[in-house]
Amino acid sequence: MTGTPENTSSYRPDALRLPPREHGWINTFWILFGVVALGGILVACAIYTAPAVMSDWQVRAAAQPATNARVSEGKCSAKLVIHICDATLALRTPTGTVTRRVNYVFTGLHAGDYRVGVMADPARPDLVTTDLGLERLWNRTITLLVGMGAIAACIFGALLSLLRNRRTA
């Protein structure tokens, strides 16, 4: 033996092909159920969370503490590093009381309660907010965009896989 390797390039086995898995109606149902559920979450983000973020961007520079305002029904909950706060804000103005429900979703490590102060732009009292919302405005914006993007990607991926699996079957 001279130590020369054998020429193995002439031997190429055929690729093994597996038949496509059968996707019955039950798999299609669960994929569509997941798409509808994720779509509902996406719509909820657009209805409840996005408007508060957008309006806070509009008033962030001119917002001042509102002494004639109060917070009612305020509560926060945390799931790992995701915090969800809901509150109803009431601001007395010369033309009447402005009531607004806000929803904040942001990330971070925090233990304990949040203390909030009501903030308002004197020119736009209908967009009453809190100092918590304004302090975490970038965090809320990034959390909303990443969350909605991830959900949209999951929906797109599920529908794409459903279409691809239907074509191969």
C-alpha cells in the first residue's frame, strides 16, 4: 500500500427522496386557527396599543403635568420582561371632562408598583397621557414594532407553509 486514497468521486449514490407528509384537513384547520388567533392579536395591537404610542409622539415635547387630572382603573401586569399597563385618565378642562383609556406595552426589568402622573399638552387636552408613557416612549415604540412584526411574520410563514404543502400534495 502506497497510501494513495481511492478515487471515490466516481461513486455517487442517488439522493433518497421522502414522500411528502400528508396534510389532512385537521392540520389545515389548526394552521388556519393559529393564523386567525395571531391575526386577532395583531388587530388588538393596532386598536389598543398603537394609538396611544402615536398620540404620545405627538404631545411628547409640549406635555406638562396636569394638576386637574386623575387616574382611575389603573393596573399593570408583568409577564417575564413584558409589562402591560392599562389606565383610564380623566382631565377636567374648561369645556368639560376629557376621558381617555390608555394601554402601554413595554419591556424591562422592574419589581414593585409604578407611580404615574398625568400629563397633557395644553393645546391638545384630548391626548392626555402619563409620565410613565412618555418616559418609556422609545421602549414602547420598539416593543410594538418588534411584536407586530414578529406576529405578522408568523402569520405570513404559516400561510406560506400551508400553500407550499398544498402544492406538493
